[in-house]
Amino acid sequence: MRKAELLILWFIRIYPCPIGPGPERFRMLKAFRSPKSEHLAVLWPAGTEREHFMTRFALSLAGIVLATSAMAQTAPSGPPPVGVITVERRSMTDTYEFNGRIQATNSVNIVARVTAFLGQRLFTEGTDVKKGDLLYVLERPSYQAAVDVQKAAIAQAQAQLDNGKIELRRKQQLLEKSAGTQQALDTAEATQRTEAAQLQAAQAQLEIAQINLDYTEIRSPIDGRIGRTSVTIGNVVNPTSGTLTTVVSQDPMYVTFPVSQREFLEVRERGGIDVASLKVIKSIQVGELPWGVAISRR
């Protein structure tokens, strides 16, 4: 019950109405609310004027309570909003969706080409690198010394060749003046050709030494994203040390996706899949794991 209705019951019960002698001299008015209605009902017996007065008084209070309760009731809300959609006839296109996996078109394992201590690492793991960027620097002094040695060997071979040419011209002049022999001239020519070959060999050795020196600088062969390094500074690396790091290209990328035999047969019966009609309907950033896309035939 509401507070106002409880007030009515309390008031009537505290002030009973004596309307007769004997056991009935304290007959009380009773107010109650019907369980099937929101109205307050009051029952009273017929009796004297005092009883009538008390009855009218109780009915007046009950009327006040009913008016207050009616004012306190909330107004009924309107009907809820209802969405409306128009039924239309539209053409439907067969669509096939497959979960795919992204694969790089180029993936290069970076390995050492010479044996040396790892001196420097010049990249940040997980960043993009360009073709030709310097990644590692190996110990260079021993390979630089080998280059210097071969340069000296070339200079020595060049000097011997120059001397052999001079000796050959001298032998030719002596033979023309009948002061020399043909054997001496032939020997000079053979010596000159040998010294020329020694010079070429020295130049080839210098080239090999320079290549090994260049291998102490490990550079990226492609554009892409570099992975985690597997060797730290100070370790000895060589061609059998394994992969130092990996560089994978980012653009373009391959997308591979499995197709069930049932779907494959359905697609083939309908004329196959036109590669130009493939469309990526959902993609995941390359940096996220796992990589994947969804391919749809439109």
C-alpha cells in the first residue's frame, strides 16, 4: 500500500466509533483496497448520527487519498517505435569467401660470407630497410691487410714485366747487329710473357682480397622488413653459422588460401574464377599476427 492509504487505516483504527452497547460498542470502520482494483473501499454499518459523521469523515479522507494517488500515477507511455522496410526484388551474385594467408614475394636469409668477429649491428629489429642498407660490419683489419699485400704483389709483378720488356728490346737490338743470338731473344720473349701472366694473377688475387673485404660489410639485398638478429656483437660468424637475420619484402605480397573440393567443383561448374574479379573484403595489417585476408568472388 501507499503511505497515504496506510494513514487512513491507522486513523480509523485509532479512533473507533462506539455505536452500541455491549460487545458492539467499539465497532470499527475498516478501509481496504480491492485486489482487483486500484480503488480504496470503505465499509460501515448503519447507526447513529455520530456514526454517520464518522463515516462521512472517513469517506472524505478516502476521497483525498484516491485523488492524490491518481495524480501520482504516471501517464501511460506511447507505443514503441517500429522499423519499417520495403520488400524489393534484387539480383543476387554468387559469393565465395575463403580465409587466406599472406606470403612475401621475396624472403632473404642474411648469412656471413667470410669468417670474422661481428663488430657492429646497424639496424633496429622489425623495421623497414632499403636495398643496400648496411646491416652488419665484421672485423676488417685482416682482410684490409690482404688487399694491401695483393696491391704490393701487383706492383712487384708490374716492375718485373717492365724489366722483361726492356730486356726483350735489348736482345732484339743485339740480334739485329749480329751481336746476340736467337736463343737469347727467345728466352727474353718467354720471360716477358711469364711476367705478364704473373701480373694478371696478382691482379686476380687483389680482386679476391677486395671481395672478401667487401663481405665484411653485410648489406640488405632487397627492400623489406628485417627480423630479429640471431647473433650478437662479439661472436665469430662464418658461412656455416646459419642465418643472421631475415629480410622479407612488403609490396607486392602473395595471398594463398585453401579451397575445399566441393567448393572447387562448384566454382568450376560455373565457369571458374576470374582473377580480375577477386576482391579483398577484409584485411589484417602485415605487422599483426596471424596474417590473413578474406577473398571474395564478386
